[in-house]
Amino acid sequence: MMGRPTDYRPEYCQALIDFCSTGKSLTAFAVKIGVHRDTLYQWGKVHQDFSDALTRARQAAQVHWESFLESNLGNREVNAKLVEFLMASRFDDYRPQTAKMEVQISGNVHVRSLPRAELEKLAAQVIDIEEVEPAQIEPKSGENSPDAST
């Protein structure tokens, strides 16, 4: 059984790069040409030229926003928090390399920033912890077990 014919056209490669060089997203390009965003990624898996175009388009969009920021460094009307969010959510180079971890101990909350690699190591340790039902925990010597008769 054959699937639906592809809407892919080789001219989309340059069109995508040109479109994203104005700062637009891959999703916006997909909407413009009338396909789902996932279709772009599928085309990238099947067509090497489109895969290269996807990479170049992301880079072009990043350069657009970096240029915008450079030209607006002293502009107080630019929302710095919004720009920070935009850059971090769209471009790997701007994603935070630290993450915050909150631990609650005896009602006190401790917040600590950790590098991503260290946080991943800690998460791996937590994932590897074996869960034990309370009834399986043996009391320390000198303590009475809950079902011990007196």
C-alpha cells in the first residue's frame, strides 16, 4: 500500500532559508506552504538537501535575532525577559546550562543552581533508587516494630 504522494519540492530548500532569515520559525514556514511542521522533519530525513536547508534555516533565524539584539543593546523599550525567553526557547546556544533544584527537608526549601550535567547525574541516581514499602523497612536496633506486642 502506498502512502499519500509527498508535497516536497526541491525549491523549498532555498525558500525555507530565505524565510527563516527574517527571524521566522520552521513552524511559520510549514503554515505558509500548507503542511504540518512534522512534515518538514520527515522531508529532512528523506532528502539530504532539505536536511541541510533545515540546519541553515535555523542558523539564519538565529543570526537575524542576534543582529536585532546587537542593534538594540541600549534600547530600553526592548523587553529583555521576553528576548531571553525567545532566544532560550528557539536556539540551543542560548539554553541555560544550569538548572534549579528544590529540595524540601523538614519543611525547609533549599534552592540550588546546578550545571545541567550535574543535575542529570543526580536525576540518574534518583531514578535508580529502589522503592521499598514501609512494611519492608526493618526497625533500627533498639526500636520497636509497629506490630511488636508489648
